[in-house]
Amino acid sequence: MEKLYRVKLKPASCGLDLGDGSERAEYVNQDYILNTLGRPHRNISIMYTYYPKDKEWPQRISEACKDMEIHFQWDYPYDDYFPYEGGIGGNMQGQPFEQMRDIRRHGQDVALTLTIDCSLTDDYLRQIARDLKPFGRMRLRINHECTGDWFTHNQRFSYQEISDFFVRFAGIVKEEAPQISIVFCGGCVENPEEEDSPIQYEKEFTPAFAAADIWSNDCYLALHYGWPFDVCEKGGDSFTVTPVDDFFHRLRKTSKRLTKVNNGNCRPLVISEFNTDGDVTGPKKQGESIRRFVEKIKQENADWFDGFSMYQFRDRGRLGLELEDPNNPSVGIPQPVLKDYKEILKDPFFMPELECAEGAELPVKLRWGGSEDAEGLGISVKLEKTPEFFEITFDEPLNLMIEVNERWFYKAPHTRTVDLMPAFFDQDAAPGKELVIKLFAPPASGENDPDQGEGWLTDYYCTIAKMPELRIRYESVQDVG
């Protein structure tokens, strides 16, 4: 060990988010995802529903109505997402809170999608905002895809009522938890080829776009929307395909139009659900159009585009980096697109910036603001060559995210030693290379601590007092003859 650095974690040029669980799959723990992909995401998206006045509540609706004859995924009385277990009369020991804690302790921010009964009074909404308050700079997406007709909010309420509800809920969240970013997932321009084409239901939704911090579309290069009730076949009518150039052109026109109707104020635009459905292209070709879209983003370097969320990590259909094993839902079967996506994760355009400066001394106070804003500690090591063993041991019960040689690792508070050798499995280290081991400390509980005083809503602090011990060896203990 030669030097200590102060390290800053800063945003990527374009953010990468990841969906983890929905009506199509179960939640996969963040340890597994991190070890599979090699680095954390900006946001992890989870999807929940809240209809506390319905007689079936709080059961998941597909379980409550398992004998009901349905012909489309959204034919149930309310949306078949996981039930939000907080709110009035609820508790924070179940979901989505345990998943949110898992996401945040692994150095990522939460993007919570919530489909919700628009008839709920303010006291219901205020309690939800208070539930979410300790979870830092998360994103809350309220009643997404609201220009459609499939979700329960569209079937029970008019477009105007959905817009009014969004504005009301957004205002309450800003009163209770102002650090939360509110996402409005409306539609896109009706005709991208028209110079000044309006947005779908523009009149009704303009106040909602104005109330949002982030604008969102859910759009796929290819999607089998009839899943799982039919098989996608050539000549069928239950899928859609959009060429990459048309796809990007529509996004750009949508941002431009939204900026105009929002009095010239541009909000970041994200794709909250994005993929090419392997049901349409076949799994071997699934990644081709995704790679072309990524190259388009890089070429355009559009300052209005904030990032996309890959939908999703594991899926029962072909919208996942892994396919859920039909024999055992806890097992994932890697798909060819996983390799393509791992290459995107390594692209500097999509990687968060890590900035090192000399001058750190122990003890050092680390600040965790979120996946795009944190201050950590860097430990410099000069390597003789690529090691055979590389381990780090801590005497302090710290919760850490560790970056080494562009590979990330998680250390739980109870864990003493972390094997960092996977950082060299795919990438060697040149002799004499200075390697900086970067340590960041997101909250071990997954929640920010109000006892830390002013600024606790956005920042969490942790002190490292002792230098960890490194075990670096450049030869095997003994080769087998």
C-alpha cells in the first residue's frame, strides 16, 4: 500500500438501470446479480400495486383469483404486481421494503413503480410518502403507461383523473420526502413524422408532465405483448417491432415536444422498460438491435436522454438476461443477450465516473449520497504482475461496495475477508501498474439515518478508522506435478 486517495463517484454519461421482478418474474437478490454482471446499476426497478379498498387486498391478485378465467395479463380486478405492504395499517418489515434495503446496501438507488387506486384520499398517499422517506434519492413512478387501456388505473379512471391524481400524489411526496424524484410515464408523440405532433392525450397530461422530475416511456424494439396467452409466430398479430432509427427518432421528438408544452423546461427522459423480445427475434439475435440502439445513443450524445432500464434480469418469457427455469424459479438460465449486456456495462459511456485525489488520511469519513454521488476512500497498490491471490480483510463491521480493476464487490458488515481475484479473471494487470482499491459505504440497513442530523434525507455517513489488510501473492502455493 502506497497512498490513500479521496474518491468521488459521479454520474455516467448515460445511466443504466435494471428491472428486477414484475408480473413476469420473481425478485432476484442483489448479491447474485452483482456477481453475475460484475458491477452495480444506477437504479434497480421493482414493481408493486396498491388497491387497499378492494375486497381481495392484500393478496396478490393472481393468487386471490387463481380460478378466474382470464385471456390477457391484466384481466384481473387489479394489477398482478406484488402487493405494496406499507401504507395505512401496513408495516415496513415486508415488501417492497426488504427489497429496497437490499438494493440500497448494494450501492444502488431504488426505482419503485407503483400502480395505485386513484380514489385514495390524501392520508393514504401521505403515509406512503412517509414509508419511502428513509430510502434516499429513490425514484417513484406512479401509474405508468397511463395512455394505455390495460392497467386498472386506466380501466377505472379517465385520463384526466389519472393526471389529477398524479399531480396530487407528486405534491404530497414533495412535502414529505423532497429528495424523491417523481417519474411520469406517459405516452410519446402521436406521429413522429409531423413537425409539431402532439403527445398522446397531451391536454390531459400536460400538468402531470410539469409536476414530474423525470419523463418516461416504456418502449421496446420488439415486444410479444400477447405473452403468456399465445405463442408468438410469424404472421401473428400479438407482437410489435420498431426499427432502431425510428425508435430513437420518436424518443427525440417526444422530448422536444414535451419541452415545448412544458414552457421550454426540459426534464430528463428515460426508458423505464426497454428490451428486444426474444420471442420475436429468437434468443440468439436478441442482442443485435440492443447493441445498435446503444451505438445510436453514443453517437447522438443527447443531453435530454437520461438512460434506460433493461427489462429485466430474469424473466419467465424472453425479456430477461436470464430465463427463469420452469422447473425451479430460483434458478436462472443465462441467455445470449446476457453477454451483449455485459459488454454494454463495461462501455465507459455507461460507467459511472470515478475521480481520485490525493490527501486522504485515516480515520476518514465517507459520504453516500447515492449511486451517482458518493465520496469514498482509495487505497493504492503497485502490482508486480497479475496476482494469483488478492484478498482484503477488515477488522471493522463495515458495509462496503469495493471497486477493483473495473470489477465491483460487496462486503456485508459481518464479512471480514473478500476475495478480489475475480477482478483479474477477465482482465490482467500489467507489471508495475498502480491499482486503486476504491471503497464506498452505502447504509448497512439500506436506510438513511435521521440521527445523523441535517441532510440525512440525501446523505449517509460512515467512518473508516483502520487500514484493511491485503494478502497479495504472485505465485500459487504449490503447483500440482
